[in-house]
Amino acid sequence: MKFIDITEFGAPEVLFTNTTPPPHPGDNEVQIRVIAAGVNRPDVVQRQGLYPAPAGASPILGLEVAGEIIALGDKVDSWSIGDHVCALTNGGGYAEQVCAPASQCMPIPKNLSFVEAAALPETFFTVWSNVFDRCGLKQGETLLVHGGSSGIGTTAIQMAKALGASVFTTAGSETKCDACLELGADLAINYHESDFVDVIKEATAGKGVDVILDMVGGEYISKNLKVAAMDGRIVNIAYLQGPVVKTNFLPIMLKRLTLTGSTLRPQTEQQKAAIAKNLKEKVWPLIESGAIKPVIAKTFQLEEAASAHQLMESNQHIGKIVLKVSDE
């Protein structure tokens, strides 16, 4: 099978097309003919040598795919050969075939293409796990999403709005802010022009926000403490501006804040299966109704993975970047 290989860490140009024998499913896995694969920030960091694959995982890049099941592990009875699925993989998505735990596969929503479905698993698992499981966002509360035009951001805005929350977001241009508003954000702040702390405090009459989803870090860490409401919850899922800062922790005590964080890939199969169950029950119906729809920035052929990574690193895209791997 064809796959995207890497023999040294570095810039996007280190990615190249190679061939290798296809994988074989373990007892609890399915083998998928990949039609489309999502591109995510962890892929970029792995390519740079800063995010090694966990022990036992495929070293091939790619954490989410959509395609057709072509083989079943001996203990799999929840899927059939020929089923169309999207899956959160443990690696290996940038390839014509991949194996994934059966419990991390989900049916493709009836109204979505394979390309759209490939944009679901990594971001939807991440948003659900952090915003709803870890931080317990409830109907009627407020969510602040940093990087609202990213794949994570566009997912979080739509999911939170569909489940009854108000959503504030930050983005780096008026075009990106407009896109966030079109997706349902109640307020989008261009961080090049305004301080989000001042804008949100004014918009909430000083109350602040209940939940903050932050992938920026750096100076945002201190600002998040300032803008969080009483009993607020802050979750970090990345540190694009760095994880080391000097800050005043007094607001955590005075406002009874919860400061947490997580990564998705190292979590157990059982933990990911629980997230998948919640998504199928509570979010998939919203996708099928049209209330939530993946936002696709651009699609590349598998052989153009380097160009896809260049676009990801440019931060000029709105939504998800997807690789087209095989014909439907």
C-alpha cells in the first residue's frame, strides 16, 4: 500500500510517498480501506520530532480516517465488512489502509461525504473530552474558545451552541472572526485589535466565562485566569505560545477555579470508547440534522501531504485540512 513516510524530522518537505505491506487487524481491531484522512496539529508536531508515537502505535502519521471496513479482528462483532466508518486511529492514517480499534469507529453520518467524515474524529473526540467531560459545560453556561477558526475551534463553537451554551471566541483576522460568527459564536474577538479580557468582561458585565478551551498558552494563561468566572474551568490542550510562564495564581483560589489539561492520543482504548459512545448518542444526531457540520478548509491528495502541512503551519486556513487517499 502507499503511505506517507518520513526518514528524518524536519520541515514539511521531509514527507514523501512510499510503499509498505498493509497492516493486519488485531483481535479487537478493524482494517479500513482509507478514502480520506484528516490532518491535525499533532501530525505536524510528530513530523518535527516533538511528539513521538506511543508504544505499540503505528509510526505512520495520521490520527483520523474515513473509509470502508475490509477485514475484522477475531473478536469484533460490532461491525461488518463493507461498513462505512470514520475512526480515531492510534496512528497510520496517512495510508491506503489502516487498522483501528473497533470501539473507536463510528458510522458516517448519513448526510456527510467521506472527506467530511474524515474531519470528525480527532476534533470531536478532543472537544467532547475536554469541554464536556473534563469541564462539564452545561446548557446556559458560557464557553471561550481560543483559535476559533481552527479545526478544534470550529467544532467547539458548533457543538457548544447546539447543546445550549453561549460561545465567545478569539481569532486572528476579521475574516476568521466573521467565519466564527457564521458558525454560531455570540462574540468573536480579533486578538490583533482587542484584548479579549477587556472585551469579554464588558460583554458579561464583569462575570467572565464558565469554561475556557485554550490551545495557545503563553500569555493567555494569565489572561484566562482573569477572564474566568467564579467556579470557572480552564482546560489546556496545547501550548502554541509555550507552556512556561510567570503568573499570579491567586485568582484560582479567590474564584475557585479548576485548571486542567489533557492529551487524547495516550488515553486508553476504554477511555476513547466512552467518548465515542457519548458522541454517537449526543452529537451524531446533531450532525445528521444539519445543526453541526464539519468545516473543510482544503482537500489535498495523499501525495500532497507536505503541502497540507505547509497550509497547517501557515495558520491561514479556516476549519479542517483533509487528505484524499482513495477513490470512493
